[in-house]
Amino acid sequence: MKQTITTILFLFLIITGVNAQSFNVGVLGGLNGSQVSGDGYSGYNKAGMLFGLYTDIDVSPSINLQFEINYSEKGSRRNPDTENGDTDFFLLRLDYIEIPIMARWSLNKFKFETGVYYGQLVDEYIEDENGVFSIPPVLNQFKDSDVGGLVGINFNFTEHLIINWRYSNSFVPFREFDSGARFRFNSGMFHSYLSVSFRYELIGENGK
């Protein structure tokens, strides 16, 4: 994983060096609202942190390529309804170092984006109404990586302050069902999450 990230960073730095007059660099911070398709708990009820760095390169007046490296908390959550006698609780938190790469199209103050991401699992946490627990070794474990796609919209408040809305979803399951069963095209658990983040460009338009 470290070699993969290093290679991607090295290639991207070469590209930005070649295009030194048309790149932007910034920081971002926000929240994920996530769920897991395949775990039986629906709803984007799991809130998680999102923060990182980004850089993008203009390839034409209206199109650019963006690269990010983020810390992203994903998972799922079910809250109990104790007033109606429902005490079932569940929390799954999976933390990733995530690398999204995307193409973006400009329209006035908006930028529309689509791309892919690679996430490397760095921490996991599972809890229910009985306390913290782990998946037994005889059952399928969480995969070390998550690969998926994304779409989003950016809005520029100013030249340097931006808000981003994004939807992301896994392409492949990050954990397969223990039974090995398939439900239609579903063979396991997939991340599905909505993100909102604020971005501040440290180096603005045209590298200034």
C-alpha cells in the first residue's frame, strides 16, 4: 500500500511540475453520512470525519483533474428506540486512508466531478447493545481495501473557499457474506456514503 501511494504521489508531482502555471493546492474538512449495503441496517445514520489534502490540474479552460488523499470514517449505525421497547443497537466504524482521483467540469461557479477512489483500511470498531466485539476468526473478515466510484458538485463561494457535496459507493464488497450466498448481484457488504466538505485553496488559480 505504501508503495502504491508513493508511486501515485510521485507521478502526480511530476504532472504538477510540468503544469506549474495551472494547478491548485488546498486542504479540506467535513463529514460523511454513511451506510452499508448488505448488513441489514438501512439509512445514512453513521456520521464520520473527513479531512485531507487535494491538488488539481487544469487541462483546459473548463476541465481539470483532481487528486486527494483523505482520512475518511465510514460504516453503519442503528440506534435503539427504547420508548417502544427496541433496545437493539449497532455501530460499525471503518476508518480509511482514501485516495480519490477524478475529472471535473466547470460551469460558472460550479464544478461537476466524477471519478474513482481507493481506500486502505487503518482501523475497525464494532459494537452492539452488549458491548464491543470482533468478528470471529472463522468468519469472513473486513478486506484491507475498498475500491469505488464517486460523483459530486463543487461550489465556489470565493476564489479560495469551496463547498463540495459528494456521493460515493463501493465497486466490490469490502466483506463477503459468511454463507457465500449471492443475492442478485450482491455478494457482500458495500460502502455507500454522502459527504459534505469545505475546501480552502492554499495556492489559487494559475498557481498564484
